[in-house]
Amino acid sequence: MGMRRFRLTTMLALLLVGVLVFAGCATEEPIDPQATTPVNDDIPVGTLVFVADGEEHAREGTSSKDGWDIVFEHAYVTLTDIIAYQTDPPYDVEDGWSIEYDHMVGLPGEHTVDLADPGSDPATVGAVQEALEGHYNALSWNIVRAGSGPAEGYTMIFIGTAEKDGESVDFTLRFDREIAYQGGEYVGDVRKGILEPAGEAEMEMTFHFDHFFGRADKDADDPMNVDALGFDPLAALATDGAIDMSMADLEESLEAGDYAKLEAILLHFGHVGEGHCIAEPLT
């Protein structure tokens, strides 16, 4: 698939055929989130709420695979091109970017959320009123460089403190890699995306911070910890107990193997609950 953010095209509105019958669509082309499939006044609708969740690792802190206790003051992520789909058959990431959908709902605009905010459980990104009822079982979005606000110029900024054995490191990590994600149905303790007439349903973009730093409560040979960066490589770059680095700084300063891990982590940072997404860099 091409550069989804920069090659958005205008999607033709799907024609209603009879009552409650929609033409399906299969595409690998970028989809315009402002081209929500239209509904008419006779079709039951509800409110589709888009949320983002960094889970307890972002809100409450996490213990890394190498023994650092990490607390985030802020964890900004900027989202755009957010689209929910009703797919039949259900979308599977093994199918790649091609997605067959009967209906889609897009949330226009650019949205920066702070996943470390204690109230972000999860953080509301935006809502679409009068969305068609039904089961929204696929979701796509981009993380992009913020045009304004606290994360201006960056896709993500993580600010916090890490402590280990009496040592403390204040960190600010600034990322500018723009990435497209696409996933299927939310995987978790509850089902999401099922919209009843006059009801409300959530579509969740989930971000797994333990993929960055690993987890002290898992074995060293657990696949998550093997693939995670941890915090030791970052702590080694601190000066006077602090680190403030961009992606370019990290590329220059980290060992090549550690930077390669970081790049790979960014491509599996986004999930739908525990459900995996496919991802590709936009820049």
C-alpha cells in the first residue's frame, strides 16, 4: 500500500440498494475518513466513540525488563485518518491492507491525546453522531507529526522519570516517525464496536508501552522482553541525570542493534486491545 496519509483520495459514496442493503467494497487504496458511508433518515443510528488507551503502563507506570521503575508525566500521541469499518467476512490482518467493508465511519481531524493522564482510562479522541448501527469490527488510523499543541512537530513525546538502585533519570523522548496501523476486532475482556440503535459503542486504539521497555514480571526469555529495548540503553545516554532526545539523536547515539529494536517496536506499538495490527511507515 502507498503512503496512506499523503495519498488520501476521495471515496465515492456507497449507494443504498433497497432497505438496509449496502454495496461492499474491497480496497487497498487509502480511504478518506471524511467520506463516511452515508445513511438515510430511516436507518437506525447511534454514537460511535473513538478512544485511545495506553493502559496502566502509561497511566500508573511500569517496571522495565532491566529493573527500572518508570513513571510518565506525559505520553502524547497524535492521531489522524481514523476509520471504523463493518466488515464481512471479518477482517484479518493476515489479509494485509485489503479490506472488504459494508460500511465505514471516519473521524476527521488531527487529535493529540495524553495517554499518561490518569483520566485517560481510556482517553476520548472524538465521537461520530448518527453512525449506522451494527458491528464495527475493524479499525485503521495513522500517527502523525502534530501541527500544533504540546507535541507540535512530533508524532509522540514521552516525558517521565526512571529510577533504579538509587539512580534517577528524567527523560524526554521525541518521535517523528509517521506510521499507519490497521487492525481487526478489539480483543479483550469485553467486546467493543457493537452499536445498537440510539446507543453508544467504543472503538479503541491501544498502545502497548511494555513493548518499548519490557516487563520485570516476565522472564528474560519471554518474547516481549527479548524484543523490547528496556531502559538501560537510554540511561547510558543520560547527562547529569537527564536525557532529552529526538529520533535522530537516538539513531546517532544508540547501538545499531538497539536502534533497530526501537524502529521495530514502533511498528507493533499500536493494537486493538490485545489484537495485533499491521503497520507501515509513512515517513
